[in-house]
Amino acid sequence: MNLVRSLVHGLVAWTRPVLHCAAISCFPLAPPRISCVTPMNDLPPDRLSADASSPFYNAEMLERGVGIRFKGAEKNNVEEYCVSEGWIRVAAGTAKDRNGNPMTIKLKGEVEAYFRRGPSVEKSADQE
């Protein structure tokens, strides 16, 4: 990692350079968070999680309704998926971990994600 020397109040300090980009978080030690929501994009994100503590959680996409086809079969119990890596995480029965979250199993295979309904559009009074 490149270090940058900066002069602050007469003291020399070595710091990491910070990226300044709208799509990537600007914290030098945090993992990059890339926004996957674009107005013209009508495809679900490559990776999505239903767990709110995950960096891949996106409430807007989950409200819209994302369907998953895994090996050609429709799945309704998917906790997390990744299309490019070809895996899904599903709950393993009713077992819970020590934090109360469902225990999950990672299954590998062909994954296809799609939206169950279109984007929400407000209807005006004159269109009815």
C-alpha cells in the first residue's frame, strides 16, 4: 500500500491515500461499497443479501421483489445469492446460530436472478 507523507502542525505523518469517488466509500480502511442501483438498470444486482448487517443488503431491491432460479428451479428461501460466482445461501431447517440468525448452507450451481415486479411508479390523477 502506498503511503503519503503529509505535514500537519509541524509533524510529519504517514497516511494512506483516500480515494474520492461517488460510487466508492471514501473511508481508507473500509471495504469498498459500490452502488449497484442505476436508473437505466432493470436487472437485479450481481450479489444481494437479506441480512441487514451485510454489506450486500439493499432494502430498495428487496422491496421490489427479487426472484431466484437455482438450477432451473424456483427458490423462495434464499438468504443471499451471487450470480457471477454461482452460489446461493439457504436456511438449513429451523436451526439458529448463537446470535439468533438462521443457519445457512451454501449451494453451488447456475443462478438466475430477476425482478418479480417492475419499478414502482407513482400514478398521477389524470392517468387514471
